[in-house]
Amino acid sequence: MKLILKTAVEGLGEPGDVVDVKAGYARNYLIPHGLSYKASATNLKKLQEERDRIDEESKRTHLEAGRRAAQLESVSISFQVLAGEDGKLFGSVTVLDLLERLNDEGLDFEIDKSMVQMDEPFKAIGDFKLPIRLYEDVIVEIDVQIGQQEN
């Protein structure tokens, strides 16, 4: 019996997969538990339409991420902070500090915290590369300069 999975079933498939199972397994377990539905011609057509819609949406999102990446490539931000003679900061430059500066750059979109690929705050003077993930495979590195504040 051919079924379309609604949810992932271990050893069988992922949501949206069309699987062929024994009729008893389908009637007694998969369909009653809401894990799948029959792969009729109408349901297969709906599934294909949904996949096409998701693919189209993904393409649009990818193109938009590429456009945003082009804007970000020229962005460079700098901070003047208090630091000791050894170059260690009195405090740190955090994701929130970076977001505030990035969103003040006049971009036509907002960068949120989840896009910034930063393991830990910057705690020293220097030049750094900060990766920004705009989409699954669209990552842009921006330049961050941290200098010593003049007293």
C-alpha cells in the first residue's frame, strides 16, 4: 500500500516521502496514529504542489540572501574602547554591540542575533572577521576593527 508520511518514522522515511508498506501496517498503525495518509492521485498532486511551492520560496529566499550579502560585503565597523596596555579590553565587544552598529549602517534589512556567527565576545584590540549567515549557504564575513580609546 502506498502512503505519504506526515511525520518522520524511524526506518521508513521523512515527512513527505512516498513509501510502500504492507496493508496491515498501514491500516493498523501508520494511518490510525496520524503518521501518514493514502497516496491517492489527489494527495500526490497536493504533495507535488507543496514541494514546488517550497522550492520556489527557497529560491526566492536564496536570491534575497545573495542581494543582502552584496550589501554587507563592503561593510566595516570599528569600535574605540578602553583597554589595558597589553591590549586586553576592560569589558568586551558583544553580539549586541555588533548588532547595534550593523543595524545603524543604513542597510535596507535588519540583522538579528541568530545571523551572527560569534562563539565568544571580542576581548582584545585588533582586526577581526565576523561571519554573518544570511541563509543556509550564504555567509558573509565583515571586518571589525577594535582600537584603543584615546583618553
